[in-house]
Amino acid sequence: MPFKKFQYLPKQIFLKFFIQQTLVIVVSILLLSFFSHIFLANGLKHAQTAAEIEYAYSAAFLFLIISSCFIVSIVSLWMGLKLVWPLGRILVKARSILKNEYTSMQNAVIEPENNDDEWQDLESTLHSINKDIRNKERSLSREREEIETLVSGTTQAVVAVESNGDIMFFNSQFALIFEIPQSGAKRLSDIIRDQIILKTFRHTLEFGSPNTEQISIQTNTDHSQAIYNLSTSPLKNDEGKIYGVIGMFYDITELKRTEQVRIDFVANVSHELRTPLTSIKGYAQTLREDLQNNIDALKLLSPIEKNTDRLIALVNDLLSLSSLESGSELNKQSVRLLELSQRVLGNFQNQISAKKHKVTLNCQSDVLFADRSKIEQVLTNLLENAIKYIPEGGTIQIDWIHEGNQTILKIRDNGPGIPKEQHTRIFERFFRVDSARNREQGGTGLGLAIVKHIVLRHGGKISVNSELGNGTEFICEFPESTS
Ligand code: ADP
């Protein structure tokens, strides 16, 4: 559309050029015509013959032609120079701006010339672009400096690699942990041989998702074994395309050591407590047999037995937790779920009958490859809670279902429920929804923490669906595994 293009026409320059050109040419033609006329009149004054007249006309015509050519050339030269002069200046400025983009910003500020047409517009636009670029460059280099200071000052080891595995940068901490070859390493695999680390980087690069892995490395400094938490995150460009991965190594050796000290301490104390407690329980039982007719003495004996049982249960739970936390091996085997569930239900038959609960078992999944005693403990703890916390005549539904590549255990009851805001805390050790009431029920406060640990050790996850007054449902998802 030619009319549409008209909007791009620099009207002021065009009008200025057109008026100046027309004026100069018209004035020049008028002047030349006037001089040619005088020239011709002068020639004709002395002409006698026809040949002399013709010569006078030819001379006047020649004068007109030569002077016209001369004037038109001068005018064109002047107009041309006037037109392109500012363009040359703008070109020089544009080139200098371009150069400044690639070299240091040593330039002086380019101020526009004081014209009032589109050339000035162009110059001021160029001037603003120049200012903008310089501001952006300044803030970019400031940001870069801040990031570099942050990365080099951090206590974590940091390394960034490109999508082809080439190293972009690493900080001094990284160089302290890993041996950097004298020749300077180009690729991450030149420095790190550990397959878990390389796999973590590759995984983030492939799937674009952050990844965390716990790794054990022999340090470069004193060759001691250190434990690190490696977190990898993808580096994406403006279009969201992954161009690299940044990896951070957090040293958790000290944390792990203190954690192990704590686990060992709890395990040792529990072990030490178990023997005297079993002995107290034994003596209490003997006393009960000997004091059968002494009602007053039996009344005093009851709380001793009750509290000893509670302490034994607590010590046993603490030992179970310690063994789970210390990462003891799971003894995985094919567990027949129906048989196991019926056995656990059988263990609670007395409590179920005493509280007149209705329990239904629905087993749609046959076998789970897992640690049998641990799965039994999961079922025991969840069922024990349901029996304990729902009022008399309640209903409990146990479901084993198979969904996708998961075996799911659901235990639902119509008990008092758990307030939503406490769902995140319910799996913490010693957390009780109503501490006074629950202690009365004889709970140790460790049952759900043990269940959660067992499910996590099997690579699964646990969740709770519950509302105050609307019953509780615990869901344990176990991934299908054969090893
Ligand atoms: P406890 O030994 O006290 O039962 P748990 O770790 O097994 O400890 O449970 C933690 C708390 O969660 C309990 O004290 C109880 O308040 C709440 N809870 C667990 N299961 C249920 C349930 N089925 N219904 C209502 N509350 C429950």
C-alpha cells in the first residue's frame, strides 16, 4: 500500500528540500533568462546579416545552456551536501555507539545538533539509544560483579556447566574440593569421575527440573571422606531453553556427624533402659502373684505396671526409630498382604471386641515386595491409633489397592479427626493433637513418625485426609519394586 508508506516520509526534510530546490531553480532560470536576453540584445545590435543574427542567437542559446548547466550543478552540489551532511554525522555517531557496545564505554556523551527537522529527531533517538545502552551495560556489569562476589564469597562449592558438558565457571571452594588439572579442565567429566554427580547434572539438563542428591566425596585437601548435598538447577535463556546447569555442593559432614551422635545416643540410652525396665516388669508380675489377697498393695502395683509398660513401649519405639534413621538394611521379600493384615487384625481382636468396633478389610492387591516386619509395624501403628482414638462402636476400613505401579494402603476411621492445620505436624516425633487426652490413652507420640520413616525408606509417601469431627484416613503409597 503506497499510501501507508507515506507515513514514513520525513515530511519536514522533504518540504525543505523541495521548496529550496524550486526557489533556487526558479530564481536561477529568471536571472539566466534576463542575462541571456541582454546578451542576445547586445549581439543583435551589431548584427547586419542573417548569418550574424543566427550567430547572435546561437551565442545567446549557448550562454543559456552553459550557465544553466553550471548553476544546476552548483545548486545540486549545495543541496546534495546540505541533505547528506547531517546523515554523515549521524552515521559516525551510530558507528561509535556500535563500537562502544563491544569496547569499553570510554566515549563522551553524543549530544544532538541543534536542528529542528527529522535529522534532529534521528540524532536525539540515537542519543537516547546510546544512553540506554550505556545504562544497561553499567547495570549489567554491576549485576555481574555482585554475582561474582556472591559466588566466590559463598562457603558452598559452585560450578556451572554448558549443555554440552563444558565448564562455564567454578568458584574457589569448588577448586578446593576437586582436583583441577594443571592444564585447566574444559569439561566437568575431566574433573569429576563420580557417576552419581554426573548423573545428577545430566538429569537436570535432560528434564529441566532441579535435583538434589546426597553424595560422599574424598576431599582434595586432606583426603578425608566428606558428605555433600548436591543441588542442581537448570539455566534457561529468555525463551525458556536450557543452556546449562548450575550445581551447588553444601557440606553436610558436620551436620551428619552430630545427627549420628544423636541417633547413637538415643539408641544407647534406650538399650540401657530396656534391661532395668524388663526387670521391673518381671518383679511387678511376681509381686502381683504373691500379693493376690492384698487389695491395697495390688492398687499400688497397678500404676507401677502401667507406667512400666508405657516406658517399655517408648523405649521400643525409640529403638525402632533409631534403627530406621541409622539406615539399617531393609529385609525385602514378597509380603502376602491379606495374610499379614489378617494376622495384625487378629492381634487386636480383644481391643476391637472390647470397644465394639466394626472393622472391614478389603485386599485388592496380593503381594508387596517390602520388609515384612516393617509393613506389619505400619499396619499395627495405624490400626492401633484408629482403635484407640475412635469412640466405642466405630468403623474402621482397611484397603490395599493397586494403582498404576503403586500399592496403596488406606486406613479410614470415623473417629474424632485431626484439624487441618495440624496435618503437617502430625508425623513429627511426640506431636499429639490433644496431648493430655492422648497420653491417657497410653500413646508414645512416636507411632506416626515410625510409620512415615518406614514408608519413606521403601521409597513411598504418606498423607492424611482428615477434618475435625469427620474421621481420619491415612494413605501410604508404596512404589512397585523388585529389589
Ligand atoms: P500416639 O502414640 O500418641 O498415638 P502417634 O504418632 O501414633 O502417637 O499419633 C500422633 C497423634 O496423632 C496422636 O496423639 C493423635 O492425637 C493423632 N492421631 C493419630 N491417629 C489418629 C486417628 N486415627 N484419629 C485421630 N487422631 C489420631
